[in-house]
Amino acid sequence: MFSFKNTELFRYFVSLNLTKNIDKLVKQSDSTSSMLIGSIFSGSFSVLATYISTKVFPISICNVLKYCLVFTSSFILVYFIVKFIIRKVTEIYIRIKPEGVSYSTDETRDIINDFDHIALDNILIANEFIRKFPFVRTKDYKVSTFYYYEVIYYLKVSIGKTERIFVNSVKCLNSPNKTNNIDLFRLQNALDMMVEILSFIEDTSNRSLLIIDSDLIASLDHQISQLKESMSILLIKYEKYKLENY
């Protein structure tokens, strides 16, 4: 025979360990169904153990096994029902959700902050390197090469941060009736400056001041080509948004 105290301790420690292990599994998986089903199982087992310890008399191994068997069978049934419902709801959501990525408020704010504090700052830094580029001492090609490569890097980062705005432009950009996000005239100015930076990078006459390994020229040209393509896509998306909202 089990005493009430022993049964309660058994319930507590098993429920505690189940919860810890389920939490560990949830952290290793992004599955919403696993989280929900795990919570149901842990909570249900705790309720079952409490019920057995307080309501079932006499408390014997036979009674405990009988109720555990009923619980396990019921849980398996609930498991498949819940999993089926979640899968169906997910399929319906995927079919009806709007195109593009929907960000939370915090994620949207992070995207806007990245544009304000990274993309725009990088444009200024790249322009500073461009301004210094013609004044490099004669034949001090290592410095001019450094300037040139840094301009490419900072432009690439700026383009990447700006691209994220257009993934969910409705939440990130202002319109005539909304003024809490990125103003379109600020975005246009940034894009104009990025176009000028790209023109500097594409200007082949600047290569006379560079030290470039002949084996890496093809890689450099490919990267510049990618920047040009990304910049073209940004300009198209900008014009499309302006046309649709202004």
C-alpha cells in the first residue's frame, strides 16, 4: 500500500522531471505542437497523480496501474487529435497569409534602427573613404586599395540593411497617413547616395591606384556585379512602393 505522502512525493518528482525534460526538448525544437502537447501531458499527469492520491481508495499498485493505463491511452488519442488540428490550422494559415514576412513590433523596430544607425552611417563612412581616395600619396597604393575595398564593404552592408525594409515595407515605411517610421524622402536620399558610391566602385579608372591580385580580379568583378544587381532591385522596389502609396 502507498501512503498519501509517498504518493504525493512520487507525483511531484515525476511531474517536475517531466516538465524539465519537456522544456529541454522544446528548446531544441521550434515545433509549436510539441510545446502544446508537452504542456498537456505534463499538466495532465500532475492532475492524474493528485487525483489518485486523494480520491482513489484503496491506493494499491493495481489501482495506480489501471489509472495510468487509462491516462496513457487517453493521452495518445489526444496527442494525435491535437497534432492533426495543429497541422490543419498551419496549412490553412499558410494558404491564406499575405505574401512577404510579417515581423513583430520589436523586429520591425530593429529593422528600422538598423537602417537609421547602420545603413546610413555606413553610407557616410563610404563617402569619407571616397573623399580621401584621390588624395592618397603617390604610389601609396596599399592605402588607396584599403579605401576602395572598405567602400565596397560598407555599401554592401548598407544595401543589405535597406533590403530588409522592403521585405515588410508596410510596417517599416511611412505613407501620407503614417509618419512614425522611415520617411520616403530619407530613403530616396540614401538610395541616391548609394548609387553614387556604386558609380565610384564601377569606375575602372580608379583601379590604377589599386593593388589587386590577378587571381582575385574575377572575384572582385563578381562582387561588384552583385552589388549592381542588388542596387537595381532596391530602386525598383522603391519606385513600386512610391507609386502604390503616394
